[in-house]
Amino acid sequence: QVQLAESGGGFVQAGESLRVLCTASGGTFSKLTLGWFRQRPEKKREFVAAIQWNGRSTYYADSVKGRFTISRNNANNTVYLQIDSLEPEDSAVYSCAARLFNNAQDMARLPGEYFYWGQGTQVTVST
């Protein structure tokens, strides 16, 4: 059973940067496809970014390309989401998700494709 714990959220001003992270336990981290999702107030959960088990391939939602960077460190069981040039519209609960990869090219961007979820970390961006 994989357990995920996010951290790094907080209150920031527009234009600043923030890095949220997610640490996994209870499984083989290097066998996980990982993703970040966010849920803004009164909105559905939306895909943000995903990363392949070995970190060699990433995938981003069009709305965050160029400002968000997903990365992972398999040695310390952590996946990161770097958010630059924060905008008030980025205010949301950011959650990481994981699933065991199916093949070497495994990638997933739909919530239903992930089996494990963290509780989320709140990011609030002020103007």
C-alpha cells in the first residue's frame, strides 16, 4: 500500500515561485508513475503534470506549460512540482497521485488512472 504525503504549500504573492513536494512510503517508488492534480474552489479536480517512473518523460496540462515543472528523486521517494510566476488562478489544493507503471512508457493524466492519492496541500496566491 502506497502512502503519499504532500507538503510545501502556503501563501504566496503573485509572481513568486513555490515548490510543493510529495513523499511516498510503503511501496517501490521507482515503479510508480506519478502525477500532480489540483482542485480550485468550486471546480473539478484537474490534471497538472505527470512523470514517468524514471523521470525521463513528463507531461503537462496546456494551461501550466512553461510555468510548472515536475521532477522526481527516486533515491528519496519524492516528487516535486515547481511553480513559477504564480497567478491567483493557481490557488488550489494540490494533490499528488501514483500508480504502478504498466510498461516502461507508462504515463497517466486522468484521475481515474491513479490508485493512490495524498491529502493535498493548499496553495494560495494573493494579488
